[in-house]
Amino acid sequence: MKQIISIVIRYVPRKQLQLVGHFFAKALSIFYLGTGVECPVCHKKYRKFLPYGRKGRDNALCPHCLALERHRLIWMYLEQQTDFFSAPQKMLHIAPEYCFMERFESLDNLDYITADIESPLAKVKMDIHQIPFPDNSFECAMCNHVMEHVDNDRLAMKEIHRVLKPGGWAIIQVPFFPPLPESTYEDPAITSAADRSKAFGQEDHVRLYGLDYKLRLESSGFLVKEDDFVESLDPEIIEKHALPKEAIYFCRKSTV
């Protein structure tokens, strides 16, 4: 199963995966019936989650809502550490994930806008280097695993900062591949898929983030909390929801 999913991810275009991936995953769910894990996003229980990723991470993908480890962690963070589900706010969701879209759309307190340069699921076609909204438009934003793909991540971060209202916040996550370098590594001369995979961890990545990621966000204007929220949870909860040991990068725009 791990090998099959890995091949699908590698060779089926992202647009097609976004449109039909949930049908494929739900068909496989019959083989994972049980109560060993529970997805906090959709509350479905399984023996374990599906494997996922080019190298096939075990216990990763919820077959019902397609939440991955990072999505389950973000959902719990939003529930427990923010007023996201109760306070009236306008949200920009960049490269929206399937597991979140319908649930965020249904929230009465949320004016929810999805945007992406190629996703068929997004409402707005948008280049993150030139976000087509005025300054101070949103109370919150989310942008997960996008910055490693874009030509100029610093400009993209500044654009997210620009469209947030003073006091607004964003969660901006990127992948990390241990051991982390001290400084983010990027080289525009590396263009082939094979060379990018070797240098940056994946063939469609253009940089490898290092220990300076927080500083990179701060240089774009954000006040950044590198929140080890998962470390505050009981080990049983982490195991039950198959959560990753990664920080949440909670980025706030100053009110000054």
C-alpha cells in the first residue's frame, strides 16, 4: 500500500489528486477499520491512518477527510490556542487543504476566502508574490507547505503580512528535513527535478529550510511565536491522533 500511494503521489498531477484523491482514500478506508487512532478534524476512527508521502510515512493520512499529521496538529492548535472557531473574522487560506475547506466554509463566524495559483478547489486564482487584496484586509491567514515552492519566499511572506490587519495573525508552516542546516539553503541554478530532490528534499522544492526560518518570517515584519504546542499534550493524545513533533509558526502583525 505504501508503495502504491507513493507512486500515485509522484506521477499523478497535483490538480487531479486534489479533485479525486478523497474518493481513492475513502475506498481504501475499508482496510483500516478499527479504533486505534482518531482524526480530530472529522472524528473518524481507524485501526491506523493511511501511509502517505513520496517516501511513504506510516500512519499519516486520514482516509475520510485527508488530514495529514500537520493538519491534525493545526486543527487542535486552532481549537485550543486561538478564538478561530468563535470570533468573527475574515480569513485568507492560501493553497487550501481539502480537509479544512468544507469545515471552514461552514463556520458562521468566518468570511472565508481560498486562493491558489493552480488549485481547482480555490475560489481565487492568485500568485502569492502579488496577493490581489488591499492592505489590512484579513484578520487571519493560513499558508502551509507553500514557501518551499515559490521563487521568492521573503516577498510572499511580506505579501501575507501586508494583507493582514494590524493585530491579525497567520500560521505559515514549511517542511523540515533533519538534520537542519543553520541557514536556509537555496540555489536558483539548481533546476532539474533530480538535483532539486537531492538538494532540497523534493523535486518541486526550491529551498531547504534551516534553523533560521523564524528569523526569515520576522524579517518580513511578523512577530513570530515558534510554538511547541504539541509538547504540552499528553503522549496518549499525540499517539491517538498521530501528531507530528513540530512547532507551529504563529505569526502576528503588530498593532503599531
